[in-house]
Amino acid sequence: MSHVLSLEGKIALVTGASQGIGETIARRLAACGATVLVAARNQEKAVAVAASISEAGGSAEAVPLDVTCPSSVPELFKGIAERHGRLDILVNNAGITDDGLLLRMSKESWDRVLATDLTGVFLVTQEAVKLMMKKRVSGRIVTVGSVVGLMGNAGQANYAAAKAGVVGFTMSLAREIGSRGITVNVVAPGYIETAMTDTLTEEQRKALAGKIVLGRLGNGEDVAGAVLYLVSDLASYVTGTVLNVSGGLLIP
Ligand SMILES: NC(=O)c1ccc[n+]([C@@H]2O[C@H](COP(=O)([O-])OP(=O)(O)OC[C@H]3O[C@@H](n4cnc5c(N)ncnc54)[C@H](OP(=O)(O)O)[C@@H]3O)[C@@H](O)[C@H]2O)c1
């Protein structure tokens, strides 16, 4: 009997899977049977993640990807089409921050964050949708947004704009391709313990936890579980939605 969370036979691309949340998502999807393409710029790290997934009995391969580079994206998809012939799952996870108050924010900082966190999602998703439609797969697209895109955060106008942007992008695309059996959703984490949050002092961490209804920062597994739900058969009637995974930091 096949389990509803089984991803056996599925090909999944996870961007920004060389560390942090993306790495945990890649491990979780592989543990459920998917063949996972571990995509990032740093190939040394991506290869190490793929190797450790394989050692654990999963199926994974490292692929080079810079989501800000218009030639890197079609190159990757050419390789996917040649080697695997299909793509079932896309997780847009690659993201960066470059914080600063608006009055001091450079145009360069604005452009850099938007290029990775919003335009990168557009470039990768467009290629993924082409391949999914060509092969008529019941595809799953999940983008890792942020609650910051829903509630704002002082010092993150660029990041919040990009993360709000992926919500509108997702809702529009869900309407465009629902008839093809492809679902498109956002997972919006709150504060998650990764390299991105490593710089927080113990005091800042305590203050943050105090604002979170569940009383703790999240971890990669908290986000990966939400992604797994959305790419599984359990969520086959869920599209155009934002799943808030913030432990109650945001309760609208
Ligand atoms: N940590 C949090 O509290 C938190 C909260 C809400 C949302 N998020 C979101 O969750 C996602 C993952 O965050 P994280 O905390 O795990 O961050 P992280 O540890 O800094 O990892 C970011 C990943 O993105 C990749 N990446 C960055 N720029 C890229 C590019 N141009 N092309 C391809 N890959 C790129 C990095 O690999 P390379 O450098 O090798 O390319 C890395 O694998 C992001 O979208 C972030 O906005 C995080």
C-alpha cells in the first residue's frame, strides 16, 4: 500500500539546498522517496549534501544554480530534461537578506534582494512550469516566503517587498495553471534557527521567543514538514494559498 506522503518516483528540485532550511527540505523529500536535485551556487556544499542524502539511503544529486543568472536557469532545466525527462516538484527556497533602514538602503541592496528572492523565483518557476506542462505532470510548486512579507519588519523593506511579491506571484500562477493540475503555494516561516539567524544574541533570541505564541524559534524541520504536506497527495486540493509556519508570531 503506498503511503499518502510517499514521493517515490518523483523528481524534486530544491533551490538553495546547500544549507539551512533548503537542506532540511531536501533531506525530508528524499526520505519520502523523491529523487532530489540539490541546487545552489556553492557546489562543494551541494555535493556534500547530496552525498550525505545518498549515504542515508536516499536519491540526490547536486546541480549548479544561480537564480539571479538568466543563463544558469535554462541550462539547469536543459540538464533536468535530458537526465530525468521530467520535474514533479519545485521548491523555491533560495533567498538572501541585506537588512537596513530604508533611509540608508542603497539601490544595490534593494536590487540584490529583489533579484534573488523575487526575480529568481520568476525565472526558475517559468522554466519549471514549461517542463511540467510539456510532460503533463501533476506538478507541485512551493515557494518559501516569510511572514515578514505579510506583516513587514523594520529594517527589511527590500526583503519584505520580495516576500510579499512571491505571494501575489503565487496566487496569479495558481489561477493560470490550476487547470493543468499543477498546484502553487507559499510557505511563510517566522523566525527559524539557521545561518540567517545565527547573528542573534541570546538576549535577542529570548526577546523574539517572547513574541512567539509557541514560545520558541522554529527549526528547519518545522518548515520542511509544511513543504512536505503541500507537495504530497494530502494537499491535492490546496492551491494559491499561504501556509503560515511562524509558531504564532503572526496570527492575522
Ligand atoms: N531563517 C529564517 O528565519 C527564515 C525565515 C523566513 C523565511 N526564510 C527563508 O527561507 C529560505 C532559506 O533561508 P535559510 O535561513 O535557510 O538561509 P541560508 O542558510 O542563508 O541559505 C540560503 C540558501 O540559498 C542559497 N542561495 C542564495 N543565493 C542564491 C542564488 N543566487 N542562487 C542559488 N542559490 C542561492 C544558498 O546557497 P549558495 O550560497 O551556495 O548559493 C543557501 O543554500 C530563504 O528564502 C529565506 O528567505 C528564512
